[in-house]
Amino acid sequence: MSGGTTPVDTIRGTASGTAPVPLSVLDLATVGSGLTASDALRTSVELVQLAERRGFHRFWVAEHHSMPGVASSSPAVILAHLAAHSDRIRLGSGGVMLPNHAPLVIAEQFGTLEAMAPGRVDLGLGRAPGTDGATAAALRRSDRLNEGADEFPRQLAELTRFLDADFPDGHRYARIHAIPGPIQGSVPGGVQSADRPAIWLLGSSGFSAQLAGALGLPFSFAHHFSAANTIPALDLYRSSFRPSAVLDAPYASIGVGALAAEDEREARRQVMTGALSMIRLRLGRPGLIPTPEEAEEYAFAPAEREFVDSHVANVVHGTPDAVRDGLDQLVKRTGADELVITANVHSPRARLRSYELIADAYGLPAPTAP
């Protein structure tokens, strides 16, 4: 289940400049107050091009549903658009919520992406719904939501077999093929593709960490919203790891919220927009990402203030040097092999500028003309 034709060097990144590990991007295509989904997706194109110019290793988009402030409900569609506007950077899902979809559909979507952007597609998979229970039931056409999580290993095995075209003879799916896919290299006149999407497991607890380790797959942990579980999950992944055709040693990335600005005050102003958005989500009132002015004027209740303090403390923010130091310390504490940086704030300009400043702080490749 962990084999396939994915080369190891498509998974392991190479650090650039003075960064201790490879730096990557997680984009939610956030929609700010006064802006549209079209604005958000145009920013995603600008951001993937910036990331490619500045030497970030990979660019992932996430799957979320029924959230007005997040335009990334369909990772495969967004990734196809980004593939048409980039040349080298790895593109992937951070992640696709597998229980929401039929494995064959995901194999077809990501096989198509691999055909569009050969050798640079990651298929990151999670088992959470990426939304509330009612929306998950609508997606899955079932109210048995826990069954989806419990079935995750079986769904993963089925998806991998579709990607590798290796159902055994006699299996009911043996004659079904994900197209584009490897079966096309077996028919008369067919040419075998060199690669298939690289599978990653994503998680915010120990379940996917242990499964990724047992299968010898790369693992990405959601430190940006589950910081207390980061080190236990990474320890479990490493202790569970068994070498595979994909990896001979563990490889773990962590998602981390980070926002750099010219001064600390402006960085905090932007980070507070994401904090207020999260409060509204937790209260069952998801909306567009508020402006800094809305966040400054909001009267936080005591419990909300406690949440805000915790949220802001978990976002590495401030001047470029402060962000660099904070990210370096995070790598030392966790032993992460890669950082996947996300910046969920109101201003598209602030997000783009933050990645530029982080690249500058680490001496990543000098900016080139778009």
C-alpha cells in the first residue's frame, strides 16, 4: 500500500539559503471582508508564482467546506489552475479529506493533475471532514460520519491500488482503471508515465501519524491548530516508522502559522484578523476574514480573549528577523524536516509581503521579475 512509483527525491525537500529545513506554503485562498472569491484565487496565483521565484519547495491548498472566508473547497480544481501558472514548484493538497470522496474519483483527479504537471504533484490526505457535521453528511450522503474515519485505512489502500493499477486478479475492481494512470502504459502504443502523485498522510492527532509510520509514508502535522499534540504525534510517527519503497527514513513536515511585517505592531494587527475569524467559526458564525479595523473594534468577552491569546501565541509573527528566529526555534523543538507556512489574514498584500520578507530573512533566491 505504500509502494508505487513515487521517487524519494520528490518527497524530501532541500533547504535553501540559511533556512534549517525546506520552506513551503499552505494556502487556504482566504476571502477577506470587502473582497471576493475571485480576488482570493487571483492572490493564490500571485502567491504560487512568488513562492516559485523565491525558492519555496512546495505549494499546498486545503479542503474546507461551507466557510465563506475560505475559497478552497475544491483542491483539484485550484491545483489545475495553479499548474497552468507555474513551472517548477511542487503542487499538492494539504489536504484532500478522503472520507468525503470516492477513492476512484481522487485517483482520477490527481492522475489528471500529474498529467498536467508531471513529477510535481503531492496528494496529501486527511480523514477529518474539513467542515461541520451537517455539511459532512451532505458531502458523504450519509449521517454515519464516524464510519468515514474508521474506514480510512481501507479507503487509503483502495486509492493507492487505483493509483498503482495493482488490484489482484479476481478483485471486483481489477478491471477498473483510474485514467490518466499507469494502465495506459500497458495498452498497445501506450507509454508509461514516470511518476504518480506522492501520497502524504496529514493529521492533528496520533492516528494518521501512526498509520503513516507503519506504511512508510511522509507525514504532515497540523501544528498551526493543534500545537499541543505536535511533539507527541511526531514521536509516534518516528517510532512507528517502517522503511518502504517510498521512504527509507521518516520525513515529517509541520504546518505553521506565520506572518512577517516591517514592524511587530502591523504583524499583530494582521494576525488578529485571523483570530477573530476563528472565534466566529467556533461560535457557529463563520464569515469572511474581518479587516484589521473590525478586529481592533471588536469587544472580546473574557473567554474569547483567552482563545485569542492562545491563537496569537501559536502564530509566529513580528519582524522578519523575529519570524526567522521563531521558525528556527520551532524546528529545533520538533525536529521537523520541513515547514509548511500558512498566513490566514485579511489582506492579500500582507500575505504576499509576509512570504517575501520570510524569503529575504532566510536569504532564499533573490526575487526575479514575474
